[in-house]
Amino acid sequence: MDRNRRTVLGLVLLVAVMGGLSFAAVPLYDWFCRVTGFGGEVSVAEQAPDRVLDRTIKIRFDANKEKGMAWTFRPLTREVELRIGETGMAFYEASNPTDRPIAGQASYNVAPFSAGGYFTKIECFCFTEQVLQPGETVQMPVTFYVDPEIVDDPEASKVHTITLSYTFYEIDLPEGAADGASATN
């Protein structure tokens, strides 16, 4: 009987450890991607770097929505070319054609993955949830730069075009949003 109890206790402990690891996996992976740029995750900064290089790079903009989301969502500019280290700005447009308020949150990534750690956002609509009232259309900016250190990376230095892609997902309305208050930045 003592051997059976140890086996059961060992299995229960194994299940508890596996459950804990699976619970921690998502935040740990998110942190890892933000720190390393792995998976196309971008960096965030408060201001642009001090140096701007003569080399230029193209930035393409892409917009997607979760299946079934009623909004329309598109980049107003499809592509810009700027010098590495120079601050750029692009606008996306979202519209709510329905008769009800809808809240959304954007997720983003950068392709190719090797450039993800060098594409840095200063300000972005994706940092906060967005609420669009019935019939409302908004233009949402993203301010960014490509870190000059990209030229020192053997793989990323070969990148000539970076694609910034957003996907909007519908989320629950925050309190007060149904009454006409807007949480849009």
C-alpha cells in the first residue's frame, strides 16, 4: 500500500507541476518574444535613436481582422521608405458599420522575423483597446523607427523590406462604452 501511495502522490505532483508550467508558458513566451524580437515581436521605446543612417529601408503595412469581426480595417498608407534610425508615422483606419458599439484590441507582428527586434514602436494604437461607436470611423497612428543596430546583425542587415502586420480582435466592451463613452486613443 505504501508503494501505491507514493505512486499516486508522484503522479499528482507531476500533474500539478505540468499544470503550473502550462499556466506560465504564455506569459514567459510573450516576455521572451518582447525581449529577443523572436516571432516578429517589436520593441517599444519612448523616443527615436540619436543616429540616422544614410541607408534606407521600406516598411509595408498590413491589416487583418478576426473572422466575424464587423469592423473594416485598413492601412491608409501601404508602404513608406525611410532612413534607418529615422522616425516614421503611418495611419490605419477602422470603421464600425454596425448599430452597436464594438471594442477591439490589435495584435501585431513583424516580418521577416530577423527584423522584429530592430523594429521599434514609439506610439501605437495597439497599446490600448479601441472602442468604436455605431457608424464611427477613426484614424489611428503608429510611430516607429528601425534601430540602426540592424546593420550590425549578420542576418537582419540583409533585410530591405519590413512588413508590419496588425490583426484586430473583438473584445468585451469596457464599462460605460455601451453608453456612448469611447475608450479610443
